[in-house]
Amino acid sequence: MEPYVSAVVPVYDEVDALPSLHAELVAALEKLGRPCEIVYVDDGSTDGSTELLHKMHLERPDLVRVVVLRRNFGKSAALAAGFAAARGDFYATLDADGQDVPGELAALLAHIEDEGYDLVGGWRRQREDRRVKRLTSRWYNAVTRVLTGLPLHDFNTGFKLLRAEVADELPLYGELHRFVPVLAHDLGFRVSEVPVRHRARTAGKSKFLSVMRFPKTMLDLMTVLFLTRFADRPLYLFGGVGAGLSLLGFGVLAYLSGVWLFTDEGIGHRPLLLFGALCLLVGVQLIGAGFIADVLRQANARDRTPYQVREVLED
């Protein structure tokens, strides 16, 4: 019997946290009363997690499946590998550190079934993390909410439930797992969230890097904004910025030309001359780059459909 829910769990050096998480996850899935499976993705662990996952599979081969990656490829790649191996109608994602509560899965499933959403995230309203992690997460969520216009509270939660067709279309590489709700929303899927319990880590070591995490996340956010807003019309971005710089440069040069023509003051030594020339030059180059990107996008679009169909009603 094909599973109804596939729990996809990326694992990277979590040998101490896995036993309790596994026991809770098995119990939570059994309470759903539906056929289920667990897909663990070992993302290059070196602490014994691989051997423990093998043992879990041997104990419950009917329930547990394990995908072992050759090295550590990152969470986005691990999720992509888990989605490729999963067979359910719905995919539930959880972190392997034990901070997510598997018992909350029933609430996510009820919400997605009753309300017809395509993706539901677990909103960690009361996060049990270090203060620096809570603070950076609050900043990240606020900035993402403003820039994307998606009214969610917890974009980066690892606890999600999504339909299989959502996972099939998600572009997962790099660090894009942090923006799964944004990417799904851009593809036309219905996205929501429900409050869930969260708990402090009791085993293992956090992989959170507080110094560089926030700057890297902001750079990833700019990538996502480009993919979701300008990937189909790059001229709007490059051309818009280029036109602005060109107008600024033209205005500066026009002013300096007036100074040179109507006064006796020389302008060759003025830094403003160099600034105006650079603005005009860079602006023209950006506009040209936008045209080239638009031509390439249009050529590539011949093999792609510019829309996604939710359903078709026919006789």
C-alpha cells in the first residue's frame, strides 16, 4: 500500500538526538491512522548517525527508508533527495535535532486537508532557542515578510507539511530551503501556517553559525526575490536600475556642461565629472545587459509553459 504521508528527515551528525526523535515520530505517524513512511536522508554524517539509521531500517523495513548521501551537500540538497525518494501524497519535513514535536503533525495534516492548502508550516510562536538565534530569526522573518508580501511569521521553520506536487516543482539548491513558502507561493500554491510547540535541544550540537548566518540569509533572500519577481522579466530590474543611473549621470553631466559653458570655471578637475560619466556608462551597460537577459529568457521560454494549472473541470 502506498503511503499517505512521507516524513522526510535530513540528518547531519545527530546520533544523540535520533533515538528519541524516531520513537516520537513513529508514534505520531501511527496515530494518524493512515499508511505512512519515514525517509531519513543522511547528509554526510560522521558521528555514527549512518550506522544508527541502518539499524532503524533493519528494525522496521516496512516503515523506515534511508538515503545516504556521499558527503555533506547541505539541507536543501538533502531535502531534494528525500523528496525524490518519498512516495506519499503529502511530505512532512522535520529537523533531526529533536526540537520539532512530531505530535503536532496531526494539526498540520488537519489544517491542510480541511482548508485546502498546499503547504502548511509550523509556526514556532514560542521558540526555545538561544537569544541570538531568536533575535536573528525575528529580523529575518520581518525582512522577508516586508520584501515578499507573504504574511507568515516563521518562514524558516523546518517543520512543514506539503503536497507532493509542491515538492516536485520546488527549486531546491544552495540555501533555498529557507524560502520554501516564498517559492511555493510564487508558483501559485496556497500557503499557510499553524502554531506548533517547540522545545529546546537536549542532545547533540547546534549547527547554527550566528556570525555569518544572517548576512548569508539576506544574500539568499535577494536571490529569491530575483527568482520570484524578475526571472521572467530581467529587463525590469537591470533596465530600471540602468535607466535611473543613466538619468542621474546625464543630469550631472548636463549641469557640469552648463557650468563650463556659462562660467569661466573649469570642470576637468572636478570629481563630479567622473561620477557623472561613470553613472551614465554603467547605466547604459545595465540596460544592455537587461536586453540581453530578456532575449535569452524569451528564447528559453519557448520550451516552457508560462503558467501552472491547479485543476481542469470537464465533462
